[in-house]
Amino acid sequence: GADALLTSAATAVAGETLPVSLSLWYGVNVALIMSVVSLIFGFLLFKRWDSVRAQLARLAPVMRHGPEAGYEGLMNGIVRFSEWQTRLLQNGYMRNYILVMLVVLIALIGNSILLRHSPQLALSLDVRFHEVIVVGTMAMGALFATISRSRLGAVVSVGIMGFSIALIFILFSAPDLGITQLLVETMTVILLVLVLFRLPRFSNLSTNLERIRDGAVAATMGVLIFLLIITAWSIDQFESISTYMVENSAPLAYGRNIVNVILVDYRALDTLGEMFVLALAAIGVIAMLKLRHGETEGKAADSDKASVKEPYDG
């Protein structure tokens, strides 16, 4: 009955067999003596409670700095820290959110790369002249987009960078990626140019120190991405799948163009997702163009109505 129930519970808690037995009298032992002493002490405290409470009242100034005050101070400190952290991190500015995310990425990924992998840089000077021109164009576009005080100039510079990336894809035997990059970059530039007409006038909202900080974080992130690519390139954990693609594109997918086979067969769902994104972007561009055209027609109609004089009634 009760002994078996208590034995099972005690065994589960102790992790080993621990027999337990119930009895009305266990003799005089430590537990009995402590129980009697506790009852006597409680009775005496009850009889002399008025004098004890008067003595405790003298300790009120000391108790103001006791455990309760320490707990209240700790909770108030946590609230103040939370308010400060919210003002710092959750202040409603997108640039601060991006800054925090980049700093965390730099700290975590940079620590992993530098302390665990230590990428080996193998520099090669086998670079063709037109490749240098393309990379230089990208660098100049990035620099101009950073220092430009014109939104339109910055958008054009970003577009030049995107088109240069498309040229790199084409130069390194990836024309499909180059065409996709050209389409995406073209629509991106169109969207940004359309948005420019609805933005307020350009103004600097950051100080020189903040711009220096942002530049340092951006440069560090660029170096980190470079090291990440070098590290991924130097780690060869698995056998290359290019041999499998070459050997099986024709017998399994019935295609000799390996790139097209990869796009429409091996990774067809991924290609479908890219097409879906492009379609959504195209719908967005068309909607914005029609919206602006409709607003122009509406304004013209309103101006025509305002120019028509009401007939004189009299």
C-alpha cells in the first residue's frame, strides 16, 4: 500500500532502490527532538511577540538596506537596463537595426574564421586586362554610391555595380546567371528610380563620427565576406558533383546542355522560385507605372474641370 508507493517515489528520486516503511513511533531520534524544539520555540515566540516586535522595530533603518531593498534595487536596475537597451537597439531606425546585425555577424563569423579555420591566401596574378576593367568599374561604382549626395547618382552607381557583376558571370562561363542578374538589376534600378520621386529632399541625418563608424563596419564586413569565400574555397570536405552532372545529364535528363539541365531538372524548384520572384517584381513595376500614369491623368482631368467656367445664372 503506502509503503510500496513511497518506496517507488523514493527510488525514482534517489536513482537506486531505497526501501521506505511507515510507522506511528520511530523512537527518540534527531527528527523528534528537532520537532519538539521547534514547537517550544514557536510557543515562546507567540507568548512574547509584543516585545519581540518592539525590538524588531528598532531594526527598521537597517532593514531598509536589507535583502528586500536589494531585491527591489535589482528589479529596478533590470527595468532601467531594459529601457536603455530598447532605446539603443529597438529605436525604430532601420540603419541601426542593420548596424547591430552586421556587428553581431562580424563578431561571430569573424571569430570562427580567424580562430578556427585561418584561411590560407593563395594569390595568383593570372588576371586578364578586361577582368581588371570590370572589377575596377565595380569598385568605382561602389565608391561613388558611397560618397554621392544625389540619390539618382547613387542608384545609377549601384546599377553599374550590378551590371558589372553580370559581366563577371558571363566572363566566367555562367551566361544564365548573367542574364538573370541583368534582369534583376534592371528592374531594381527602375523600382528605385520610381521610388525617388516620392522621397523627401536629401539631407544628412548622421554626424561625421557616425559616418566613420558606418564606413568601418561596412569595410570590416567586406573583408569578412572575402575571408569567408576564401575559407569556403580552401575547405574541400566533399567530392565535387561536377563529374556526376557531366556523366548523367544526357542519360537521366536527356539534355546535353549541362547548365540548362541543372536549371530545369536537378534544381527545377529553385528555378521556379526565381521565376516567381521575377514575376512578382515585374507585377510591382507594372503596378507602379500604372499608378503614376493614373495619377497624371487624374490631375489633368482635375485641371480641365477647374478651367471650365460655370454658366452665369442671372
